[in-house]
Amino acid sequence: MNAIKHRRDFLLASAALATSHAWAQPAAPQSAASLERVAPELPALGTMLKVPDVQLLDGQTFSMASQTASRVWVLYWWSSTCPFCALQSPEMQKLWLAYKDRGLSMLTLSIDKKAADASAYLEKRRYSFPAAWVTPEFQKALPKPRGLPITLVCSPTGKLLQAERGQMFAEDVALISRWL
């Protein structure tokens, strides 16, 4: 009888140890699909946005506070695997080149799994717009709204002027210049 009790106690202790060990394990990174399910809706027009400083893929630091003084700014979330982003990104590049010296600031945000994938994509297509890889810390500070691509246009003070989910066509991207 004692042997059965000892075996039962041993099994219960083993199960408790396994359970406590499972709780001690770090959480697995969330998948893109699980993040998308809990992603917020587009912010309402007029919302004041604050963008944390972020390291660009080229190693420089992008500070919205210094980049947006008296400038309209655009946030553009994209991915190297998104077919709609592949159609919109060339238009964002054209906008950047045409207006960067005329009052436009831009920060593009890659949601690729690896920063190297985003860098390779930009290099292959010769995009020069400022681009950062969304780290978990950045995602916590400024969560990407549901959908892709996402384009937000803000006043120099951070007031949201325009919010778009999904692909914008060439003429729609060009119209962003009306805010300058």
C-alpha cells in the first residue's frame, strides 16, 4: 500500500513540477495572425499621435520630434510579402522624392519577420524613404492598426488628418500632397 501511495505522490509531484516549469517558460513570440486579430482599428481623424523614436534600417535614429517640426508627416506600415504594399510602395517612393524638400516627413514601418528581409526588399527596389523595422517595443508604443498597408497622414502637431487601410492607388497617394 505504501508503494502505491509513494508512486501516486511521486506522480503528483512530477505533474506539479512540470506544470510550474511550463509556467516559467518565456511566452512564445506572437504570430502575425494573432497580432492582427487583436490589432486596433484605424485611429479617428483628429486623434493626436505620438511616435516613439526608432532606429531606421540604415542604422540612423528617426525622431519624429525633430523630423516633423513644421512638417506634415506620413506613417506607412508595409511588408515585403504584401502584394498590395508592392503596388503602393513605388507610389510612396515617388511622393517621398517629390516632397521631402517641400514640407513632407515620412516614416515607413516594416512588419516583416526579420529586419534583414525588409532591408533586402528596400535595397532591391532602391527605395530611399526612411524605413524602420517594427520591434516588439515599437509595437507596444504604437500598435499597427488592423490591415495592410496602413497609411496615416498627420499635421506637424501630430493631429491625424487622413487614415487609410489597404492599397492606395497612384492618384490617392499623390493627393497626400494637398496637406503640405
